[in-house]
Amino acid sequence: MYYYGGQSRSQTTTTIVTPATGATTIDTASLSGIDQSQLVNTIDLTGRYRDANWDNRAVVRDSYTANFISGNSNSNTLNALFADFRHQPTQVGGRIGRQNATSGGVLGLFDGGIGSWGFAPNWRLNAVAGQPVNVPNGITKTFYGANVDIDRLGERW
């Protein structure tokens, strides 16, 4: 939990010379106000179960910003809410829920699923499907894809 607060102050000085008398008048105006006042709350929870065959996780990441300046709204951002499993003997794994991907052609936050299968040494088949989270209101986009990961192909790759 973090509180962010800020106050700005602006001062303007104007010099006025009266031509008839040559008198000088200095006019000073100051403005000040609170321009930032918010409380940012974050939560990051992870639960994990592992044994000889399974590696399972459940993850929740959320942030809520309470804005205390009149006219500004509060916001909530659910960054992750997913379940993840890996069965080590069969090299099968998957993740379902809200997640952030940076591989398989997917970049960014989405709701959906990812699956993988290590079908041979150094070879993995992957699939993904879902809907992006950060799209304009009223627009629904769905994507899907597949790819193959290859590790240590030959001596130099």
C-alpha cells in the first residue's frame, strides 16, 4: 500500500508602469492546490503444490487505486488470475485464466489458455487461445495459435 500526494504552487508577478506619472506597481498572484492524492493497494498471491509428478500453481495479482481528489475516479486492475499445471512424466502443461504472455505470438494481457506438450527430447508443441484484455469498449477480439519450440538443434543452434 502506497500513498501518493502532491501540491503545486504557481506564482505570477506583473510589473505595471503608469506612463503619466512613471509610478511602478507590482502585482503578484499565487495559485496553489492539491493535484495528487491517491492510495495504491496491490496484492500478489501465489499458491503452489509440487511433488515428483506435478507442479501446480494458482496466482492472483490485483491493484486498486483510491483517488481522493474530487472528480477523479477510482480504478481496479486485475493483472493475473490463473491456474497453472505441469505433469513432469508426460511433459504436458497448461495455464488457464487471465495471464500475461510474451511468447507464441502473444504479447500482453489476455483471458484464455495456453497448453504445451514435450513430445520428443528438445521439442515442444504449444497452443494458445484467448481474448485480449486491453481493447476499446464494445470490441471483441479472439485469437488462437500454435507453435513449436526446438532446443539444441544440431551442435550450434
